[in-house]
Amino acid sequence: EIVLTQSPDFQSVTPKGKVTITCRASRDIGGSLHWYQQKPGQSPKLLIKYASQSISGVPSRFSGSGSGTDFTLTINSLEAEDAATYFCHQSSNLPLTFGGGTKVEIK
Amino acid sequence: QVQLVESGGGVVQPGRSLRLSCVGSGFAFSDFAMHWVRQAPGKGLEWLGVTLFDGSNEFYADSVRGRFTISRDNSKNTLYLQMNSLRPEDTATYYCARVLSVAGSFDLWGQGSLVTVSS
């Protein structure tokens, strides 16, 4: 099973600030890494697919990078509506797995 | 409207069974592999399994293999999760989600169905 380790677990950032979340895979997954946003009481929402591909309707302040074992989700110019938990997910191998999540709070 | 709607959750005693349903609408249901993912209260996401486009094959997580069964009826645009021998640790919100290929990004999720296993 591929283990995804996310860091940090929690981040508190002021509005218009920058958020960087990392996701490390226990072995090479190529570019098969996706990012989701989940707000309280809601289902997850796809933000970035295949490490860096943007999703229609997702604000351009969300971006992803990386390949192999190390991946990054960046949120530029944080807005109040970005308060949520963010998860990474690998689809390279079954069983599919998720990172533990990063909670982002707006200061 | 493109959506997935789950139903069938509730409170069930340990050892009993429950079946969840997930109805897709607004898209070609049979074009997608369909997955189940759960989330225990306050915890992260756990993949449970997948059924392929025509229901010809399923794959499961070790934690539920042998107890849970995934199936689909494309004529009804419906995905099912049959859960047997339920345990307290199965308490979670259960989501269905679609993927265009067997394993890729989940571009559409249901709203979730809460299952509570308690005596």
C-alpha cells in the first residue's frame, strides 16, 4: 500500500497570504496525485488532478506541482472561503489511498 | 443536473447488515467506474472499493473485503454498497464517487450517507 504523508497537519494564514501543503508518497507514483478541498459538512471537491492539471471552475490561486514522491499544493492570495481541510490522493496503485489532511485556518 | 445522491444510511446494531445506494443523474453513468469512500467522524478519507464500468469486476480495500460488496445496475444508474457484519469501527459517512477511468481523480462525489453502528 502506498502511504501518503501530508504536512503540515494545520496551518493558520492571514488573508492574502500563501499556503503551501506537501504530500510525500512512500514510493514513486509518477504524476498520479490529486488534491481535494473539504469544507465542514460537505463532500470533498476536486481541486487539482494529476499533480498539476487545473480543474474547470477552480480559482487560479490554487496550483499543484511535483512528480514521483514529492508533491505540493499552493494557494496564493488566500481568501476567507479557502478555510477547509485539504487532502491528497494517489491513483497509481490499488488500494487507492489518501493523505491525512491539512486543515487551513484563516487568521 | 450532474449529481450523485446516496441513501440508505442510519443506525444499525453491530453484526447487522445495511445497504447503501447511490443514484447518478445528468451524465452517462455506465461510462464511469464507481467508487465508495468513507470518512469516520473527525477523521480522514478511506477508500473502500470500486466497480468497473459494466460491473464485471470489483476491487476492495483489505479492511472491508469479504464483508462489503459493491455492485451496480446501469439500467437504474445506481451503485450499491452491501455491508454485512457491521462493526462499531464502520461508523462513518459513506461517499460514492465517480472516475472516468478505473483509477484516477474523483471529479464528482455524492453528499454522503451517515452510517452509525451502535447497540
